[in-house]
Amino acid sequence: MKGFPNQVSNLPKLAVGMATIRAAVDGGLREWDDGRIGEALVRAGVLGTGHPTRSVPVEEYLAEQRAKTLSNQSHRASARGLRELYRLLGLIDESDGTIIITPDGHSAADFAGNDLVGDQIRFWRRTIRSLRHHGGDDEASHPYQVLLRLISRVPGVTRAMCALALEARNDSHEELDRIVSIAQQDEETARLSLGGVSKNNWNNAKKILPSFAEQLGDVVKVSNHLYIADLPGAALEGGEAGPPDERPDARVRRRRASRTVTSETIGRAGTEERSDEVDTSREHDPAAMDRAIAVRADRLRRHNLIVQRVARLLDARGYELFEDPFDCLALNDEIALLVEVKTLDGTEADEVNRVRDALSQLLYYESFVATPLAGGAAVVKIACFEAKPSDEHIAWLAQSGIVTIWESGGGFTSASNDFTYLD
């Protein structure tokens, strides 16, 4: 089972922690210092004083800690755990030995002190869904996506059994089937069946990811049972998530109302508000906001034109077409082509964001939306870009079973020689 840091699960606190680390870096810190950063995190309220039954002044607590040996100082151990979590989330980078705050790290820090709503929810959902974790072998998985797929397959699974999200070696259907079968057992039998997983490691594994899912509104909890929310995040943003039945076996998620479309009607319902490719929410200068809105409208137009071109090719081959929430799902009796389209502005940062969005959306839609519509047909996940992304990104998407295609010469080119659906 993969290890996972379990020091802090509160997302607003994680934002404050990133702001604290950024302040330390801005103050001249170049290499991670468990003591200095740990003390700063305690003063910021991100880490506690370790005394749940009585209030201890921060400076008194830190003086107590300094009197201990370095290996016994709690704030140092907690700082190390947070360092690993921030690294897994892509918020910091230390590949050259120096602490680098990544663009996502700066975004997280900017949310410090804000309520967990709107943009902050969307940011954390994208970041946590994109988290990729290696085990002791050469394989890797996206633990949060595995967690949601597990809860979808085993509605009402207990929080304790959510530890199995860190047991999956990769994102394959075979691994999901394996952990689903384990989830049918009682907790102690399941833990012992894995072999070599201590009770402490098991208890740590079940703490953080389910807490993230609850805060993001991706799941709802009834007693100690978790269910996929009918509309992920809706309850947190003023919508109606739909309360679950109190029956332990009640399924919260209903099939989404994907629309049957044709190549002439697809890609017409999109509005600027639905576009996720340009963020105007942080612009306060009216002229800058107008420019950003114009850019978003142009990208939405380009996006929908690409969707329509893909759909015409698939329509000509006899596929039945659907849209919403995905860009296009094309079905025949044997196969389901799940397509997400992304425009690009030519910058590296934009490509990173679009690739990460495509990954998380395709894996999510495959598990929760496309598969029920597809029935027994195999789902092929396709990320379609306006221009060719980097070879590194193409290879990264391929690791999750996603085929990359892009517009070229009036048609579409694939990174896979076996991909012939749009020839």
C-alpha cells in the first residue's frame, strides 16, 4: 500500500500553509528547513500544539519542542509530512535542491484566508484529481480518482475501507476490480489480506483522501458510509446535491442527463460561463477583464468548432453522438469514444493546465458518466488538442490509457498508429 501524508486534511489550512511557505521563500529560505518551516506553520495555525485537551500558548509549545531531541520534535515531523503532500500535489518542486513554488503553489497560497467556495473548490478538485502517486514499483496511480471510482462501485463503502484507494497499483480496471473485491470484506480481514500493511499505515491511509472528497462535495456521508454526490460540489456552491436515502444501500449518484445530439447540433449549447479554459475571476481592472472575456469567447468558439469537426467525422461513420458533461461521446455496438477537446494559447503554462484538465475529466467521465451510457462497449478515452502538445505530455496521458490527437492539415493526427477512428 502506498504511503500518504496525513498531517493536515483541511483544504483552507493547506492554502494557509502554502502562503506560509511562500513567505519563507520570499524571506530568503532556499532549502527546506523542517524546524523553521514547522515553527512558522504552528504560528500560522496550520499545525496544532499537540495538546487536544488543553490550550497551550504557541510559544510555550515551541519552547517545549526545542527542548527535545530533533527526532522527537513533533512540528518537524509534521512539516516533513506536509512537504511530501505539497510535492505530490505539484505545489512545490525541489528537483534541484531549491524550494520552488510552482504556479499551482502560488494559486493555493493566494486562496489563504478565503472561504472554501467557487474558484478555490475548483482549484483543489483539479489539483487533487491530478495527483499521481508512485508505489515501490514502476507503476503509478491517481489515488483520488481511484477513491471516487471505488465509492461509485461500492456505494455506502465505509470511510475505513477508503484506505484501499492507496492500495491500487495503477488506474486499470483490473486493479479497481481487485480493490472492490477486497472492499466487500470487513476492515480487519481486508487489512490482513493485503499482507505487510500495519494497522498504523492502514489508519493513516483512510484519513486524508475521504476528507478531501467530503470538503469538495464529491461525496456525501451518511453515518459512516460514503456515496458519490449526485452533482459533485453543487451543495457547496449553492446548488442542490440531493440528500441520499437513509438506507445503507442507497445510491446517491443518478445517471446524468447527457443529451443525444447530431453533428449539426453538438457544441452549440456551450456558453462562456461553461468554458474552463480562461479564468477571468481574478481580474479587477475593467479593461483587463474585457480583454480576458474576449479571449475566453474566442477560445470557446474555436473549441466548439473543433468539437463539431470531430462529430462530423464520427457521424459519417455511423456513431450515435452524445454531449454534456463531456464534449462528445460516440457510440456503436462495440466501442465508445469519449472525447475532450482543449484549445491552446501557445504557452507552456496553458498547455500544462489543459493537459491536466483533460486527464482528470476523461478519467472521471469514464467512471461516472460514460460507462453507464456505453453499456458493455469498451470506452476509448481521447484528448483532442488544437495543436500538437509536447511529446512528454502525450506520453503522460498514454500512461492513463488516453489517446492524444490534434488538428493537423484540415484533419486530425494521432500519437498512436493504432488509432484509426478519425482517418
